[in-house]
Amino acid sequence: MDLRGLLRRTAMRRPAVLVVALPGATEIRLEVEAEVRRCGWPAAGAPAGADLMVVCGASEPGDAEWLDDIEGSMPEPAVRIVVEETGHAAHALERVRRDLTDRAVTPREADKDDQQAAAERESDGRAQGEHQGHGGDQGHPFPSMDHGQGGRAAHSGHEGHENHRPDDHAPHTDHMEHESHGGHVDHMGHDMHAMGEVAGLPMAERGDDRDELRLDQLHVPIGPGLTDWPTGLVLRLTLQGDVVQDVEVDHLPVPPGHRLPFWDEPWLRAAQGEEVTRGSAARRRCAAHLDSAGRLLAVVGWDDAAGRCRRLRDELLSGASREGIGGTLGVLRRVRRSRTLRWSIAGLGELSSSRAGEAGVTGPVLAADGDAYDRLRRWLDEIERGLEVLDDERQLPPDELTGPRGRLDGPRPPSQALFDILPELLTGAEFACARIIVASLDPDLDELALAPVSGAAHA
């Protein structure tokens, strides 16, 4: 084996992993992320930086196109696997690690054929050149173009800097633009051809902006397979310059409600008459908020703090005691004290409690009464309170139906109100800030399959 093959084989022992979750697969996603971290494998921030894509959950026929698009953006040798059930992550990842290691030194048969064909063409070209001499009019009229990297993104993740303003996050918006084509779903009715295309890229239209100027309009779909993005969410933005002018909210189909939404499970089980302790409900709430906070911090660029939040989330879900996680709580204090973080996201997605109440929003977003930073602070407050009652063995009352995102006994699921308020918060925002606003709400698509809770008191 040559040195290049040895280095590639060594690298494949720690493949960069891109985790793509499907609706209804929250528990599977959490298991896969925990196993990836246990293996010490890096997380890929974009398909171009991934060696392995792990699809969590059972895909529907309409998912094939955008999943194929994501895989097509990954460099060779690339592998895609599907984990459809909990308890299978460790075995699946170990098996695929061996497969990736083998591929690093054993080219695919198609690659061998391509190499042989290229060698034959080169040999034929030399023979033709010797026969025709050096006449300039005998060669190709245009220079050759290497399309091998044309579809690759030039970046592979967030950089862990903490001193950026939101508009410094151009790499993150690149992720959106690159992966949004992978998130295109035909059955949702989005027609990119209506704008006209050149080389497969959408062309801009003209429209009046807020300053009564005629500026280009560009229609940009975002999601559903974007890293650190609410599962299944699809946004179609109309941009003029870097300002969002219009927003259409869509999502992947929600699977039938044969299982309870993972984050709301303790409260819904208690409403059905099962015995659930207050401590277990508090543990699930803390883990849900840590998952949301980790997503927001990753979008802002605080990768280290995001990773620590996710580690604490996994420890709580695995049953760690309050004393056992004491050493990891410093991340919460660090996030709370950071003036840089506050300066980075303050003022984004402002939503007063009065307007939130009118829109049917409940839970932390209603109580935050402010912007993206206020919502993050609210999550941290609820985490710290919840950690104090992890060992509470008292029974959770069946009518205590407030999950991590709000009231579960209202006229509609709490995340439905969060989806509905998105256009209002995003319209007029800068494109670079859109992901921060979305992450600060973090709606859970699984809740949309939630049936009305019978026998419970309504808010």
C-alpha cells in the first residue's frame, strides 16, 4: 500500500459524519449522535465535508430525491446508511466504518472503468497528435473544464469563533444555499423553473423593495436536510439583496401518530394514566432545551459550547444523576455570562409576549418576551431549575400538560404556533440571520401528528 492509501485508510477510521433525521425519528437521531461522539468521529457541517451520511428513520418515497442530492454532494468514497430503529446505531456505525476503510484502498469497479477509459483516451490523443502534427486548428476549440469539484461546497462546517456579528456568518448561509437544492421536494410544488435557469441556477426577478427601489428578487428554498436545522422544515424565501421579503413555510409529511412525540412523551403518558415521576419529566425537559440550545449555539458558531450542551443532554437521557453531571454545568454559566454571544444575537426575531399570546404561542417562547437571546436565556433558566428536581419521585399529575415547547392540551400543538409565527419573524430580517431566528424557536415537527389530549384541562 502506498503512502496516500495508508493516509486515506487511517482517515477513514474516523469518518466525518453527516446526520440527517426524518420526521418521527428524534430518539434515533439522539442515539446516533451519542454513538458518533462515543466513537470520537467528527461531525460534518456540510455534505462536501462528509464521508458518511446517516439517515435516521424510515424514509418515504418522496424523500428519495433530496436524500440522493445530498449524497451526490459528498466526496468519494461516500457511504449512506439508514438506521430505522433504536438500538441499532452502534452495530450500523461499526459495520460502515469497516466498509469505508476498505473503500479507501479498494476503488469501486466503476472507478476502475473510468480510469481505464481515461488512459485509453489519453493514448488515442497522443496518437492523433503525432499523426496531425502541431496545427492549431486541429485541436479542441475550447479549453477543457474540470467539473469534478464544481458541485462541492468549499467549506465543511462552522468555525468555533465567538466574536462574530450575525452578518459575519456568510459560511453558514453558504450551507443554506448549497444544501437547499438538496432539500428541494417536488411534491411540495416548488417550481424553480418559473424564474428561468442558467446552468441549473435560478435567475433573479425584479420587484419593489421596502425602499421603493426595483431590486432583484431571488427565490431560495432552505431545508429539509440542513445541519442544525429543525427536522423536516422547509422554508422558501424571497430575497431582495440580503433581506427576506417573503416566507413560505412547508415541511415533510409527518408520519401517523403511532408513537408519542419523543420530547413530550412523559406528559402525554401521564395524561393517559401511566405513572410518571416529576423527576423523569424534568429530565426530559432539560434534555430538550439542551438539544435546542446546542442547535442555536452551533448556528451562531459556538461549536465547543454546542458540543458540551449535547454531551450534557446525552448524559441526562442516559440517567445520570445531578451529582454525576456537576462537572459539565460550567457551559451553562459560560453561555449566560458571555457578552459576545449576547451582542451577536440580540435583537433578532423579536417577539413580545402579547404578540406571542395572540398567535397562540405558549411555553418558553411566550415567557421569554423578547428576541433570540432572551429565548436562549429562558431555556437555560428552565434547565437549571429542572436539574434541581431530577430525583423527585412524586407522580406527575395527569393535567400538568406543559411540555418543553408549550401547552399540549391547547387547540393546536405548540410547535404549530411556532411554525405559523415564522413568516412574521423572518420577513424583513437579513438572510444571514434567518437560521439564528429559526434555531431560537426550534419547532418540533413530530408534534404536528399529536392528537388532541382528551380529558385534559384546556389552557
